[in-house]
Amino acid sequence: MRARVRKLEDPAEYYDRHGVLGEVDERPVEFALSEELRQQILRGKRTRRLQNVSIKLDPAQIQALRKIATMKSIPYQTLIRQWLAEGISKALRLHRA
């Protein structure tokens, strides 16, 4: 009798099928920023040296982003950066409180 050998599943395929929410840990995460960097972020005074990132978004989300950005007369990627900056600032304020 031969033992069956299980093929290891590709992690990307596994998480595409199962999601990651079941593995999210609810404990607070400790991180540190220098006070100078924190203040620059909160004041919006960071020098702009942009770096490309790649994320997967639902096509409906992209369409909504583009429509909202068009209504605001700005490029949709600029809108995404603005929302990320607002979220980061809010999180930094809450973390300090």
C-alpha cells in the first residue's frame, strides 16, 4: 500500500479561496515613528518621493473610485493617495490618544 503524497498548495491560491480574515489577530500592533516623521505626516509636509505599489481591487471599486475622482476633478490615483493619507493621519492621532 502506497502512502499518498499531498501537494503543497500555493499560498496565493489558498488565500484567494479562503481569505485571510480568519487569521487576523485582533491584538494592538506596536509600531514606532520618529516624532519628526509623525509630525510631518500629520501636517502633510512630507517631501514627495512616490513609490509604486500593486494591489488587487474589485473592478466595481475601481469604477467607483474613477467616478468619485471625476466628480472632484482629480485623477483617481490622487484620490486614493488622499484617502490613504487621511486614514494614516487619523490612525496616528488615535494611536497617540
